[in-house]
Amino acid sequence: MTDNSTKAKVEKGLARRRRNELIFRSAGMLATTVGVLFLGVFFFTLIQNGSSAFQQSFVLVDLEFSEDILAPDGELDLEYANFDAIPRNALRAKFPDVTSRSERRELNRLLSISAGYIARDMIEDDPELLGQTVQVWVPAASTVDMLLKGNIDREIVESLRPISDKQIAWVDELVSNERVRKQFNTALFTNGDSREPELAGIRGALMGSFYMLLVTVVLSLPIGAAAAIYLEELAPKNKWADLIEVNINNLAAVPSIVFGLLGLSIFVNWASLPRSAPLVGGLVLALLTLPVIIIASRAAIKAVPPSIREAALGLGASKMQVVFHHVLPLALPGMLTGTIIGMSRALGESAPLLMIGMVAFIVDVPQGLSDPATALPVQIYLWADSPERAFAERTSAAIIVLLGFLLLMNLTAVIIRKRMERKW
């Protein structure tokens, strides 16, 4: 009787444990599924909104490099010539019925303002074009581009659209005459920022991010590695070392905007370094990534088996020889992984950069560490605040590029660890 009762209690307990295990496993699977679902929705929405930005609409126009416009006095005048009139005249020639001033203004708005710069560059590169007519594909205005991509609803009331019915009719006529096409949007990667969406690009932001990461890695990697080696291998184990370790761990959890305030106070206000420069941004991001690199490097050094150190010491190696000839090479994969992860965090930061003035509108591509610049996350922030629909498209495209760089950096960290790590 006692045996049956004990058996029943055991079976009941086992059934309850299996039921609890099943509930826990189901909850874990549900949480994972929800997380993957949200991630899938995020990437789907992002790609859906941003993929069209990698294409740009162009219009084929017959540019007539008229001597009356470019050389009224018999000599080519690149400084004062009205280059904007060349693409406008070419477009008006296709629509001779447009005569009123208001309609002409509407017709002119079908082309990007860069059409005049294209005409100028062509005649500057080849003055022999004077007096000739050349067919050229020029960028369409952002409203036309959005219309052709289906991002503007033709059926809504005209007053609620950024493009009029007449402009839509002219665009349709150009399409029917095969004078409109889409091609890869090179301007997105070759231009700096612009007030005109069709001319806006991320090259300035990419170069700003590159210069900042260069400063960051040059400063944070050697300092972080040296600090980790000292704290883990050479520092005496006392209360001061414990205090430093606690503070490093606390700094890793400090909000990034605090580092921006620190950089504004020290590097900009006190040291008088140029505001909105990659040099200052790199210094701030170096402070931000140092705790991450130190913690990751210490973990990698601590993972080296003590037997390696003991064997080297037993063979007569000094403390420094043990560290630099044996421990450091074995810990290097983990240290590099931590550094790359820290750089990935720095690449995606915007809050500290806003505090040091890198939120300014910068058209020119920076050529050095002290030139005014912005960063890719800040460029995304600026475009997201713009009301034009075309900037929303470019915002998603810039996010795709940023995520691509982050995934590449994390993949590099994984590959380095897999190829260089040793198992004991």
C-alpha cells in the first residue's frame, strides 16, 4: 500500500514537471516566433519603402547649346550664361501648346534643378558642343519620380497632391514617347546632402562616419587593450583595482548622450576643437566604446587557461614575455571581436553626435578630420524630419545601407573569432 502511494506521488510529480516543461518550452517558442515575426515585418517594411530609392527617374531631352544663350557676345561665357534655360527650352519644345507663364513654370518643375548643372558640365568639358543639339538623360524632379514609382495617388484631389493634373498629363505623354526611364540612382552614393530630394545622397555622411570610426579605432583599440592587459595581468588585486573595475562596468551602461555632453564640455568648449568635425565625433565615440572594449578584452584574457601562463613561467619566461608572447596572441580573437562590436555600436550612435553639433546641414563631402561633417545615423534623423515623400524613401534606403554595414561588421567579428580562436 505504501509502495503504491509513493509511486502515485512520483508519477504525479513527474506529470506536473513534464507539464511545466511543456508550458515553458511553448512560451519560449511563442516568444521566439513573435520576435522573428516582428523582425520580418520590420525588414519587409523597410525594404518595401526604401528599395525604390536605389532607382531614379530620368527624362530624355534634346539640349540645344545655343550661341544666343551661351555666347551672346560671340564668346563662350561659363560664368554668366543661363544654363537653366537650356533644359527648359528643350522641354518646352516638346510641348509647344504650353504658352502661359504659369504653365511654363509647371512644365519646368518636371525636371530637376541639376539639369542646368549637367548642361554646364557638358559644355565645360567639351566647348565644341556650342551650337549643337545633344540628347541627354537628365534627372526628373522628385514629384515626377514619386509619381512614376506609384508613391503619389493619381486619384486623390488635385489640391492634395504635390503634382497637378497638367503635369501628370505631360509626364504620361513623355512616357508614351519613351522619353522617361528608370536607372540606378548613383546620386544616392556620390552626392552629399541637398534640399532637393532627387539630388540628396549619403556620400558626405558615409565619409563622416568613416573618419569618425578611424579616429575611434586608433584611440580606443590600443588604450582599451592596454588597460585590459594591465587590469587583468599586472595590476595588484586591491580595493583600487576593484574600484576601477566597478567604474568601467558602470560606464558601459551610461546612456550615450552623457558622453555627448562630456565631449561638448571638454573637446568643444574647453579644448576649442571645431564643432561638427569628425575629429570631435571620433573622440566622443572613443570614450563611448572604451568600456566595451576593455570589458571584452578582459574576458578574452581571462579565458586563456592558467596552465599556459604556468608553463611559460616554468620555462623561465618573464611576466611580460608571458603576457605578450603567450596570453595576448591567444586572447587576440576575443579582443578583436569586442573591438568590432564596439565599432558597430559607435557606427549606429546619433545622440552623442547631436550634442556636438553634427546635426547641421552639410552639403560638401568632408575631405579631412577637421572639415564639417555629419554621420549616417544623423543623416537618417535629418531626412526623417523632412516632409517630402521622396526624403522618406531615402530615409529607408539610408537605413538599409546602415544595417548592411552593421551586419558586415558583425559578420567580420564572427569570421575572425572562428578562424583565430583556439580550443583547449
